[in-house]
Amino acid sequence: MDTCPGPHVEMEGDAEYRRQLNLFSSCCTEKQAELVRLGEILNKVRSRERFLDIGAGGGHLTIPLSGMFQSTVVVEPNARQAEFLSRRCPKFDIHNCRFEDAPLSPASFDFVLCSHVLYYVNEALWPELVARMFGLLTPGGRLAIVLQAPVGQVADLFRAFTRYDVDLLGLWHALNETYGEENVEVRTIRNEIWTESLEDLTDMALFLLLDARFRERRDEIRGYLERECRVEGGYRLIQEEVLLAVGKSNPS
Ligand SMILES: C[S@@+](CC[C@H](N)C(=O)[O-])C[C@H]1O[C@@H](n2cnc3c(N)ncnc32)[C@H](O)[C@@H]1O
């Protein structure tokens, strides 16, 4: 594992973050639904040699997708996640740093994934980072970026307690302008978060809201979820996500 210079990302008191992440993974359909959509994009990738996962987290996507490639490179700034992945998958080439600091060039990849990571990066830097991601693709390769959609119950939850400020539409527009509409694809992913208890759903909402300061508003958030998400037998929160994929043309 390669530990690069630069700031590392520590998620909310790591133990609590990992507990929330595990709970999230066990009570939602997100990763399965996302894998299906990513599989549709992967069908169009010309060669399956090298896969780069940017912000791999716990490896819920990296590990199943890596089986389709000869080699997998991971960039993960969170030391615990990177260390877990290096133990779990010793063959991965892991850079424990931010994508901004990862020494990847001039390596080229057939598939580059950046799933639910751009929220952690200042939006002003997105064009530069996305250009770098695209630049790392081999001809015939694909870049896939997944982000929370501006519609759906999770977006409403954001609007109720903070604001929804992920400029997904701006990114989509910029990709079309830069790489040509014919090379950009959009797919939606629907994630159903289902819990038996209101407390678990409140944990999930706090996980999605990212900022630990929302924990002080737990009672308020619990009340909102009780009103909005109660269904027979439990609680359900629907999250809509968008997958933006950009292909790099083969040389003519
Ligand atoms: C919400 S998790 C997503 C994990 C995984 N990609 C998925 O979709 O299941 C976000 C991950 O991005 C990582 N991350 C945050 N800032 C990053 C950056 N600048 N470069 C690369 N990864 C970053 C975090 O450490 C965290 O593991």
C-alpha cells in the first residue's frame, strides 16, 4: 500500500462511520442496483485489463467489479478503509491518499469509477478532477461517476434540514459540452432503504447527511422520518441516484 503525501480523509469518528456504513449496506438495495447499472456500462468497455476505483470506501463495489479485470488500482484517503482493503484484497494496488495527490499518470485504465466521492471535493475543482479521470482512460474505456440525484426522498430530506447543493445537472451539462453528447450516458439508480426500527432509519439519515453536527438534531430528524417514511411493518426511504458515464472513443 502506497501512502501519498497530502491530507487524508477521516470520516466521522471512524468507528461510528463504519457502524453506520455497515448498517446502511445491510438495509438498502443500493450496491446491488448500482452494480447492475455499472454492468450495463461495463458491457461497452473494449478491454478489461485495468480498473481504477477512486474513493473505494469499504470496497462494496470495488471487490465485485475487480473480478472482471486483470488488475485493480484503488485510491482511498481514509487510512482505515485503505488498510482494510489491503488486507482483504492484497493484490489491489492501493494509494492511501486523495485522488488529487495520487501518482497515477501516465497509467491508463479501461474503467474508472468515482462513486459518491465528489461531495467531498470542492465543486470548483470538479472540472479539473474529471478531466484527469478522463485523461487516465484508454481508448475504448469508460468513466463512471455516481452521485445523489436532486429528486427523491433523500434529496427532500436534505432540503428539510440543510440544502441540496450537489450540482449534478451542471456536471452533466459540462460533460456533454466537453466530451460530446454522443459520448455521455445517463442512468438512474433507485435505492430503497428499509429498516424495522425508526432509530435505525434515523442513523441512516445521519449517515447520508454526512455532517456530524446533524446529530444534535436527531430528535427533529427522527420526527421527520416518522412522518414521511412510515410504511406497514417498518420505515422506507427512497434514494434516487444518477450514473453519468463518459466513453473515450477508439482512435479511428
Ligand atoms: C461515501 S464513500 C463511497 C464509497 C464507494 N465508492 C461506494 O460508492 O460505495 C466516499 C469515499 O470517498 C473517499 N474520498 C473522500 N475524498 C476523496 C478524494 N479527494 N479522493 C478520493 N477519495 C475520496 C472517502 O474516504 C470515502 O471512502
